[in-house]
Amino acid sequence: MATNPPKGKGRKGMVRERLQYKNPRTKLFTKANSKTGRFMDNKTCCGKESRFKGVKTE
């Protein structure tokens, strides 16, 4: 049977050193590393307002 993880573990607040940008052509969000500027991930669905959770929007 599945159990919940112990309390105190896990993310609290925003993810550090990450930014997300809205691509004007595809109207989807792209996640990037704020130190290096490298793109990490793209959203692939869920409409125009689908953002990454806990990532700062630029």
C-alpha cells in the first residue's frame, strides 16, 4: 500500500536558479537555467497559460 512521504522533505517555495519564458511563436513556456542561460525544458500541451510550477516567470 502506498504511503505519504515524511513531512519536512520536498520543495518549499520557488525553484532556485530557474526562469521560464513564453515563446512568442508557439505561445508555450520554456524553462531555462538562470546562471548559464541554457534551455532545459518546454511545455508541450495544455494551452497558452500552462506554466511550470514553482518557476519564476520573466
